Amino acid sequence: MAGRIRESDIALVRERSRIDEVVGDHVSLKRAGGGALKGLCPFHDEKTPSFNVRPSHGTFHCFGCGEGGDVIAFVMKVEHLSFVEAVERLADRAGIQLTYEGGGVTIQRDRGTRSRLIEAHKQAAEYYAEQLASPEAQAAREFLAQRGFDEAAARQFGCGFAPGGWDKLTKHLLGRGFELQELIKAQLTKEGRQGPIDRFHRRLLWPIKDIGGEVVGFGARRIFDDDPIQAKYLNTSESMIYKKSQVLFGLDQAKREIAKRKQAVIVEGYTDVMAMHLAGVPTAVASCGTAFGTEHMNVLRRLLIDDDVNGEVIFTFDGDEAGQKAALKAFEGEQQFSAQTYIAVAPDGMDPCELRQAKGDVAVRDLVARRTPLIEFAIKAQLKAYDLDSVDGRVEALKKMVPFVAQIKDRAKRDGYATRLAWWVGWDDEAMVVRRVRQVAGGKTPVVAAQRVDPNQMALGVEVDGPPRPNPRDPRLIPEREVLKVALRLPEYAGPLYDSLPDEAFTEPAYVALHRAIREAGGASSGLAGTAYLDAISQACSHASVRSVLTELAVEPLAVKQNDEFRYVSMVIARLQEVQVGRQVEDVKSRLRRLSPIKDADEYRALWGDLVALEEYRKALLQQSAGVL
């Protein structure tokens, strides 16, 4: 057994191991002033960086949890190693040969330690890689080739082959000085009915590496039809060195690009990671034998997030129902990333590997570039269950989706998606949807709009039996208010142009009621004027609240210059028409968003034609109303 590591060698390891480079394998660091670097602490969960590294001193300290020390202490804590194992790991990294006092220059590691299990996996990976070139592995090589992976690609990702026979790897490693209990502890060997046997047989293998690049396990793919184990994939069971909830396949190769690009792409399998990297998306990783979870996210957060730059996590799921469920689960479970999480769904339900085979590398890069915010995908996926062309369907959709949007923790994003929800559903009153989302998010029961009493009504001095009086300062209602004012004050100029406006041009109930009263009184072109005109309209008002709005608008000043009345009237009516056409445009767009240009080609083209015509009309109205309101 080896003695103690020579003190001079320990000092040399510290000197040759730059703490910023070692820490940088686990945490994305940013300059913090005074020669310090900072990032998210790997020892506790935090959103604001409090983990500091001082390269000039060779030390680290977290002001959040209090952990600190030198480069050896960091490796011990982050990789759960003993002092000797940490020094040996850093010595291997720096190319330093250690001398043990009383033990010579041969590095003899203690049996069963983490370093021994890591070494066993390293040699197993080398053995499996050699076996991939054997005649027995022909089917495995064909599997890779059929998916677009040549020998260089297989070598880049360490692909290997577990040969047939019961204990070929076990015998190979026993011959290299490992003990049977070590191999069992490492999950490379297991007890059979007649003795120890290899864990994997006749399967294509991928080595699973930790963030530092050490092999800690394997993923094995079924190749032969006569394989007695029906499971398509087998993975190493958890061990001292392999925790599947903390390991991501491909992270050892992707970590630098993830930190550099502030982007991580989550795929579902080993071949998808290979396809992404080879197609020019070197930030792709995959979970191994388990769903992507919170601990995986925490690993990525330390590479992605710093003070002022939020990274993006892009999930790629199949476009089928299972993929949609996975996306919804990702939204529900990863709220710390909901503000910058995206989803990319390949056409025709293809995964990234299939997409690369069918359409090439550019299509894979485009898949990532055309990502959709995960929140948007989750909302739209659920809206498909409702008939959004009917009022009842829209109401039910809002009842379901308002609480869903209220789950978004980022306040600005929550309000933004509340507005988008109203848009996607086709609900005109965006402010109402935003208000209800805020109420649910704040733990308050939404108040039904029809039951609310406008405080302005209390000043009417009459029984309110009609629509509430509108807020005169509501910017959304200014076009409606100004048009009614010119109809009341300048009927000789408004005339037939005003009378042609439909009820749908107005959205506020009180304004709709007043517009109808004007029409019942003969309209702006009735020939009446002054008090007689206003009296006729007042008699046509069925509610006191509407008569109050009438008297208010009849005395409110108009922003019109003398001798410019006709032009002003034309402009304000054009402005109101533009707002109405804008609503029609959004309605058509909402319907288009719910159609597939391929599956619903005829209806899609017809609506697109309507949209083009409406946009042209709206543009003309905008030009006509330029400079008003």
C-alpha cells in the first residue's frame, strides 16, 4: 500500500492547477472587479451569484453558504473525493507524477475508492471501443452507419461494443489488477447463477461521462433481435460515481460551448446528441435513463446563468402527444427557467437524428433557430382542446388557461403572456385577462366583470340601470369617444359617414348604446341640430347612465380648429374604422394560427387572402387618420 504523498508534490499540484480553470469546468465565471471572478455556487441553489474565485490567491469562497478553500478543497467538495483522491485527480490533470513517501513512484490507489472505480470505467471504455472493430460488432457498426455516423463520429463519442460471452470484460479487468468486488461496486460486473458475469452483452455502448470528462457509466442499445433482454436501452445502475439525476450525456464535450453561447439544447437520446453536435449544435446534451429533472437543471444553471445574462434552455421533443406531455411537464417542473426556456419540435415527428438523416445538417440547425418559447407551446397545446370560434369555447379556454398563466413566476413575463393569451383566444378585452391573471397569481379570487361597480357611476346621482359610465381617460376608448363627440357636436359634417358605422365599431357598452340612440333619433344626417337634436337622442336613450354619457360628451371640448371641421371629422372616423379593422385583422390572424397551412390548405389560403385585403384597407385608414388621436 502506498505511503503519504510528498508535501512538495502537493505544493506543485496547487501551483500547477489554476483554480479558475478547475472551477471553470463546473461553473461559468465572470469578472467581478478587484481581480476576482464570480458565478453561481455549485454547493447550494442560488439565483444571484455569490460564489467568488480569486486566481491570484488560488482560493474560492461563497458568501451565500460559506464554503471556501483552495483548489484541492474545491475538487474534494464538488466531486466528493478524499484529500488523496483530489490531489491525484489534479495531478493527472496537470500531468504531474506523484511520489509517495515510503511507497516509491508507483501510484497505488486504495481498493474500492472512487478513483479506482473511475479507473475501472476508463479501462472498460477503452476495451469496449476496441471491440467495436471486431467482426462480432458488425451489426453495431451498421447501426451507426445507417444513422449517419462514421468511424470518426463513433470515436469522438467513445462508442463501443460489449462482446458476447459471460465474463469477457470481467476477466479483462481482473487481469489489469482490479478486484471482483470493485467491479461489482462499479456496476461493471454482477453476480450470476454460476459466478460473476458482465453487466452488458452484445450491445452497442456509449460511455457516460461526468462534467470533468471521467467515464462513470454506460448506456447500452439493443442491436440483435435474439437479445433475451427486450429493453431497447440499458444503463449502468447508480453507484458511488454514477448518479443519473446529476449526469448529462455529452456535457463533457458541450460545457465550454454552453458557457460561451449561453445555450443548452436538451435532446432525448445518445444518437440525438451525436447528430446535434455533428450538425453544428455543440450545446446538445441528454439525460441518461431518467427524465430531465431539477438536478440536471441545476448543473446547467451554473454554466448558463450569471448576473445579467440569462441563458436559454431549448428542449427538443417529438411532436406527438407524448412529446407534448413532456413539454408540459418541463414547464410545470422548471419554473426557475420558465422565462428563458424554449421548445423545438421537428416536422413529421422526427427526432434530431432522423431529421439530420432526412434533410441534412442545415435542417437541424434551423430546428434550434426556429425554437418556440416553452410557455407559448404549453398554452397553445392546451388551447387546441377548445372551439375558439365560439364564445362559449373562448370563455371555457380562459377559465382553464388563466390559472395556468398565473403560475409563471416572472411578473413581466406573466403579464406579457396574459396579453398573448387574450390574443390567441380571440378575446377583445386584453386588460381584463391581464387583471384576472394577476388576481389568481396574487391568490385572490377573480371578480366577474359584470358584478363590478364603476366608482364613476356613484357620481351620477341617479339609479344606474344600464351600462357603467366609461373612464374618460382610458386611452383605448379615445377613438370611440371622439367619434361620438363629432356626431353630437358636428352632425352636419359627420352626416352619412358617421351613420354608416356599425355597432361593432364600438366596444364599450355605454358607447354602443349611445350610438344606437343617435341612429334611432335619425342619425347625424337627420337634419336636426342644437337642442332639438340632443333632446331626440336623449329620448332614445333607454338608460340614465347612457343619458349621462350623452350630456358629458355634448359639452366636452373638441380638439378641432375653426374651418378644419370636415377634415377633422373624416380623420377621427377613419381612426375608429382603423381600430375596428385592426380587431378584424387580429381575429383572422388568430384563426390562421390555429390552422395548418398543409392540412387546412384551402381554408388557410382563403383566410390569408382576407388578411391581405384587410391589411391594405387598414393601411389606407392609417394614412387617412395620420396625425389625429
